Amino acid sequence: MAKKKLNNFFENFLSKDSLFADKKSMQVSFVPDEIDHRDEQINQIAQILAPALKLEKPSNLFIYGKTGTGKTLSVRYTTDNIHSVAKENNIPIKIVYINCKLKRVADTEYRLIAEIARFFGEEIPATGLPTDEVYKKFFAALDKEEQILILVLDEIDQLIAKTGDEIIYNLTRINSELTNSQISLVGISNDLMFANHIDPRVKSSLSEEELIFPPYNALQIQDILRKRTDVAFKKGVIHEGVIPKCAAYAAREHGDARRAIDLLRVAGELAERQNSATLEIHHIDEAEEKIERDRVIDVVTTQPKQFQMTLYSIFTIKHSLEGKKKTIFTGDVYDVYKHLCPQAGLRPITQRRLSDIIAELDMLGMINAKVISKGRFGRTREIQLAIPSHLLDKVKNLLGKELGFEK
């Protein structure tokens, strides 16, 4: 595109009316003034964390529920209010929120503890110190004065998948080494089975209190969307039927309100690009296809190599069947996986660990893995790909490139 033509495009873009009134309110980080349909959960979080305002250590709290059920929003809403009250009353409470999915923040024990220590003013290099030394600096900074630290570890399952569960045990045992301060952990996970895969001693110390967030239903999602769109979009731009359609999509996806909000935002962006004065139902359909494509590609490219190899093995079996109606079991995947690993320079993991990965791929929506009993031969999983058919070839080629099978 020539420079003059590009300049004209940007000038025209500036002069166009936007469908949005406040687009920031459609972002994941936005915390509304009121959280709908989560009063019970917010009250429970508040009751558990309130002792911090009297400089008493709150119980460690573990929260889990599917994506988009309001876990992070409710925790941030509650801790923001605690922070506000503490500030007004000069109560020394620190609240540190860390998203454990972020690379270079929580992908190693060193980086996570360094990140928390930096919050207390410690200068920690990106690498180079022994991990024990980083812990000592963090302890010293935390224990300089009387205070309570509430450490929120969002997507804590991602942290443990990368670093192991010893780090959680270490964090829950810190209080015995502190004189002036105390630390309380809030772990948030989308994986309902996460706690079953960690060391029992870690589970008992982390899960002093547990809270489950149920999915939203379609009517609740409609209510959430209407209140959010009143702020986000200009009056009269959303066509009748858009919000119910959007809520129906999200309710089908296990009551994921975040997905519904994303869907509306992307639909609004697509409508603007098409110079439409209103956001209509067909924009929701187009946004759904775009989000699904982007989500699948994002999951495939960001997962560890062992995940990619497991999924590639399933693709390989599916391709070899060429339309034949044959069921794929965990054992079939493991046989192909073991054969392919050396070709990609990977060391094979055990079948039990591969079975865990298959369960996680199921949770991510890449496959459907139904557990079935084989009587005295134990249990296995019956596996089917759950990736939309129009994306299958693209995903297989992407996996091949990621693993070095295709150039």
C-alpha cells in the first residue's frame, strides 16, 4: 500500500464514527462497579479474606470453575475493595496478583519469586542468582515491617504444570519463617480436576478453604451483556436479537461470560470494518468463526512440545484411518506417540502422563476424551478430535512445523 493511500486510510479511519462508546469496558481487565449473579461467591471470598484488615492471616483459598464463570473478576473486585478500605484506614495490606499463564513471569520458580520480590522493591536480575537467594531477598523484604500479603495466583494449574507443586508448598510454609508479616494464598484454576493431581500435603496446605464457581446460564449471560453493552456501545447500534444470540453461543460453551463479551467486542470491530452503522446478528456469526480460528491456533502454538506431540499423534491416527469408523483409544495414541518422539528429538513420557495430557487437551476443547471402563483391564479414554473441520488441515500443518516434521 502506497504511503499516500495509507495516510488517506488512517485519516478516513479517524473521521469515522465508532460503534463503541467505551471499548475498554469490553476488555478482560475491566472490573465493573457491580458484579452480577456472583453475590454469594463474593460474600464468601470477602468473609475468608476479611481477617487481613485486622492483620490476621486469612486462610489460604482455592477457587475453581470453568473459564468465564467470574472467578478472577470476583477476586479482583473483592481485593480491590479490601485494598481501598485498608488504604483509608492505614492498614498495611499488600495485594499481589499474578497471572501464571504469562511467559517470563511464572514459567519458573525463580521468575515467580523474583516477580513478587520486585513488588517489594527488591532488584532481582532476570537470571544468575541461586533460587534460595531469591527466596531470602523476598523473605527479608516482606518481613521488614508488620503487614499482610495476599498473593493471588491466577491459573495456578499453569504454574504447577511448568514448575511442579513444590513451589506452592514452599509458599504455604513461608509463614513459619516470618516474624512481622504473614502471607495468604488465593489460587484460581479453570481445571476442576487440578487438585487431584497435586501432592496431598500441598493440597491440604493450599485448600484451607475451597470455593466452586458454577457456570452462568443463558439468561444470566444476557443480563451481564446488556449491562456491559450499555457502557460499551453507543445507544441504538446493537440490533435486536444480537444479545440473545451471543448469550446462546456462550451458554453452549459451558456458561462462559468472558467468551460472550469477547464475541460482542469482535463483532463490533468487524461491523466497524464493514462500515456498518449497526451491529447485526450476522456479525456475531462472523465473530464466532474468527474467535474459534484464533483460539485453536493460539492453543496449538502455545502448548508445550509434549502436548503438541500428543495432539499430532491423534491427527496421525485419524489420517491413517482415512474415514474408517475405528475408535481411537489412549493406548493407540501412546504407540504412535512413542514412535514419533525420537523423530522430533523428544524423550517419551509415560503412558500415565500422556493420559493426563489427553485429559487437558479435552479441557482445552481440542479433543473429546470420554473415559470408558474395560472391566478387569482398567479404564481408557475414547478419543475424537473436536477441532472444527475447516481448521483440521491448518492445525495439522501448524503442529508439523512446530515439531519440525514440516518446513
